[in-house]
Amino acid sequence: MRVRAALTAAALLPLLTAGPALAVADGSDVAPGQYGFTAKLTMASIPRPDGSTYTSFCSGSLIAPTWILTTGHCFHDAQRNRVSGPVPYPTTVTLGLVDEAKEAGVTRKATQVLQSAENDVALVQLDSAVPDITPLTVNRLIPAAGQRLTLAGWGSHTAKNPVPSSKLQQGTVQIASVGSTTVGVRGVAPSPTTSACVYDSGAPYFVPSGSGGQLISVETTGPDCPHATVETTSRVDVIADWIAARTK
């Protein structure tokens, strides 16, 4: 298993030369105007133990006008310990678009990070509210095995020489197992190998409804993508009260 948020500078070299990449391995394009709540987090000057820094990316989702929900391990110190408080490095959050080559979307700066004590989830506060985008509703019910969810994210198409996506991708997964704070999912469509990939950390798994939907879990970790085995995601129902108390 591996963490999907931050990679070494060497792994980021393809960003300088590679062509456009897809997101969500073996996924499909998101139609214009859909899933505007899906966030792309761009993080700069992330520290390493040797004093050097690098850039990385995560995904997330808007769950309140000034709050994004993502994976906790996207925000850490040089020793990779999760951190709360002011953002530990400059982080830009982009929402409201499906194709960076054609749309500008809405951009905000992250100001504060709050880490969940229950699982690998963090709340990220934005510097100002995001208008005209319907946030996801946080699920409060226990997820059920067999339930189908939509995954949307800005991650890479492959774990080999990964690059963040310039297009929002989606896929359908099915809940394979339910743990005390996690949900295991497997790919269903467009392929059994539809799966989250590098830079999809924090991506939402949700049930679409109108312009929004119900958030069930967020991407945490899994085998190298694409794959047809179980992916680990963090349940949001177990921290729903914590989220509500901090996003009023």
C-alpha cells in the first residue's frame, strides 16, 4: 500500500515534458458542468528532512462554502507527520471546472487545516466562500456492502511516471467491505480496473444527486493503479458531527 499525495522531485520531472494525462485510472471524462464540487489542490514548497522542497497535488471536495474535505496525509511536516493549524505550505484550491485547457474555474487559497482524530481525513478552510457551486452533503448513515459510488478526481492515469490531470475524470466503484472507519471499494465501470491513482488522495466517493450529491468516503490509499483489487477509503459518517461542528 502507498500514500498518494506527495512524491519526490524526481517523480515530478515528467510534468515538464509529458502530454495531457487522464485522472482516475481507467476512468472516463466528466461532462462539462458536472461535479464542480471536486477540488484540485496544488501544494508548493513541501519540506523534506534534508531541507529541500517539492510540489505535489491532492484531490478533495467542497462540503461547505468555505471548507474542503480531503485526505489528512496531504498536509504534513518534513517527517510526514500530519499537521493541524495554518497550512504548512502554500496550497491553491481549484473548483468548478472539468478541463483546465478550456475553463478557469474558481480558485481559492487554503488557510487552515484541521485533522480528524478518527481517520485519515482533514478539513481545509478557504480564504473566501465559493459561490454558485453546490457542496456535497456529508453522509451520516453506515455504508452498505454492494453500494455503488461515483469517484471523481484529478489524479494520474497511471502510477508509472505519474502526472496530475488537466481533465476531471470519473468512475463507478462498489463497496466491497465496511470497516470501523474505512470502506473498501472495487472498480466497476468503465472497467473492473477503474481505480484511484497518484494525486487522487482525498478524492470524493459519492452518490450523485442533481448538481450535488452525498459524500460517502474519501480516497486514502491502495495498490498501484490501475488495479482490480480493493482500494481503502475513509468513511465520513463516523466524523459527520465533527465536520458539522467546525463548518457552521
